[in-house]
Amino acid sequence: MQKAGQKTSYQCTDCGALAAKWSGQCADCGAWNTLQETLVSKTTMRVSRNAGNSIEIAADVVLASEPRTATGIAELDRVLGGGLVHGSVVLLGGDPGIGKSTLLIQTLASLSAGMKTLYLTGEESLQQVTLRAKRLGLAVDTLRLLSETCVEQILDTCRSDRPQALVIDSIQTLYSESLQSAPGSVSQVRECAAQLVRFAKQTQTALFLVGHVTKEGTLAGPRVLEHMVDTVLYFEGDPSSRFRVIRAVKNRFGTVNELGVFAMGERGLQQVSNPSALFLSQHSQPVPGSAIMVTRHGTRPLLVEAQALVDSSHLSNPRRVTLGLEQNRLSMLLAVLHRHAGIAMYDQDVFVNVVGGVRVSETAADLAIVCAVYSSFRDQPIQSQTAIFGEVGLAGEIRPVPFGEERLYEAGKHGFTRAILPAANAPRKHTGRLEILAAERLADVIEAL
């Protein structure tokens, strides 16, 4: 029953916009069937006005250092930008069962040896969390747990307990007493997150928030949730595979698109110190359609295998299928291959896959994709131990990419003996046993293959 002083409105679950009446489409973001009924209090808020802060020159601002604490998990420290910053808020999202809770309980178990931590669970009981910790072989003597879903009770406990690191698992299970909507709704998620973020900034508490994801793989709830936090991490991986990848899509204290690689085992998540070896297939002999690209994720260069399959098409519109690569990028590269190298594939189905489930978005993968497609089309394997990187322009030129020397060093470290790269990225000094093929035009690369 609606109480006095309240009115009914409809709120979009995607963008959080309010509407006076229900409609099939949100007027702000254009999403369909996302308006949900909610109760809004009519109480007015009184804002006290006082003297604002004075304007200062940037050169006169005193810069305070960001104290970082190592989590004990090097791959997580890499994604966070070098360690855990006090007062930072980290949002971790991922599919159910991907390992979010496992990673965070391992992190708190490592941090609890030198600082005061608290693991708050709203989805599981304390017995379930303790059983998981014992199964992972973690020290449960210093692991402090709390089961609560009311955000006001949580903040009262944290103000008296003063933990230095706090985990909320998960934000969708919390509710605020000031709102009448159900836990997990847009208004509840936004209000609970706002109170927790305010507490973390005021008390310099390192806060981890676990978030659910939608069917499309994005974080559930309002988009404003990602803007409120300092760091957004996505936990990715194939459920049938034991390998997991953490990707930073937002980080106010480090680089974005940083990558951390883990392997799920009996003792939890284990770090993969050499991910390049993970993403390379072990072929007994060279096979057509396989090319090794040197891509870069954040500050880490990686060797990744790109596989292409070109087959005759019986359709009026040949298929262009990509996994781990943008489909429009493949269509553009095929057009360049036809125009500037004379290789027509208008009657061929083209399938491209990046091995290991890695998503490649940088243009440095263009040349390797073209070489893999051409190799499959001609049924001729590329010479073994060859690493390829470079951007392909619409005019058929091979454009340079950043960090060329670091990519060559990564290839040489893994035993590669040949590299195909843009002429502008050719090293000025001797590269040991690494044979360099510098190309300026796409036709030069096709002729070399």
C-alpha cells in the first residue's frame, strides 16, 4: 500500500531515468521494456549554502602521494595499477561461477596478515564462506566475516570496527532503509553504492564491490554505478576452460585495458606469469591460416595466435565471422586485400578466431589478420617462428604502431626468429638472431609470404 508522502514513478533499469508513467521505451536511453515501478518520497531536501572553496592555481596545489598496498597477487596488482590504493573503490563484475568471490577471499586472506580486513557476504552464509576458505587452504584465523544486507547496519559496523579493506559481495543484495524498492533495483543499487563510496572516501578504506552482469556481459544496474567507482574490472573466461582473464576497463590510478591472467585450480586462482605461452597453440608442423601477432594489453605485450579459415561460399552474401575481433575491421581488411594486392574473396566465407578467448581491439593486429587470411586462402602455411604486427591503412600502406621494440623483445624472448613489421618500426640496432622483414606496402608482405 502506498503511504502518505509518497508517489509512484517509473525508473529505467539501464540509465536510471525517471518517468511519470509507464511506456514501452525509455525516452532518455531508448531501451525497451526497462521501466519499473518504484516509490519516491516527496520529502524536500534542504541544502545549506556556505562559502565555497577558493580558486587555486594548479601549480600551487600540494600533491599527495597515493599509498599503495600489495595484495599479494601480482596479476591483480598489475590490473589495479601497481597495488591497492587506500580509499579507492573497485567494482568487479563477471558471470556467475567465474571466480569473483574466490579471487576476493584470496586477496583478503593475503591482506589480513598485515592490515584489518572485513569480508561482507549478502548471498552466502558464513558457513559457506568458511568452507570455501578452508577448501582453498587459506588461513582462516585472521579472516573476518560478516553477513548483512542492510547498508545502514553495515556502515554502523564499519564505523566502529574501522577495517582498512572491505569486500561487499554483492552490491545487488544490499538495500537501504530509506527506499521502499526491492534489493537489486536501480534505486537501491545506486543509493547503496553512493553511501559505501562516500564512506570509503571519508575513512580511506579500500573497498571492493562485486557486481552481477547481464546476458550481454555488461554490469547490471544503472550505468552511473561505473562512474561512481574508481576502477572497473571485468572477470572473463570460458566456463569450460580453467583459464580466467581480468580486464580493467576503467582505472583512475593506472592504465586501462590492463590484463591479468589466472588459472583455476583446486587451490583457487593461480597466477599465470607467462600468458604468451598460454595463447599460443602447439602445432607439430606449420599449418595454413595461422599467424602469430604481437598485441599489447595495457603495459604488457602478448603473443597471440590468430587463426583464419577461408572456404568457398554457396550463399549470395558470403559470411564474415569473427571471434575476439571486430567484424567491421575484418571486412575493411578484406577490401584492402582485394584493392591493393589483387586477392578477391567476394565468393569466400571468411572465419577469424583469436585463440584463447582474448579480445583484440588495437590496430596492430591488422597485418597478422591479413596474413592469416591469405595463408588459408592459398593453403600455404606461414614460415614457422614468425611474429607479425602492424596497422594496415586503406591506401595499402603498412603504418607503424607504438612500442615496436617491446613487441620485438617479447617475440625474441619466446624463441621467434623472424618478424614482419612496418618499416617505421624497424629497429635501428642489431636484434640478435631475429630476422626483420620491414614492409611499407601490403603488396610487399604478400610477396614475401
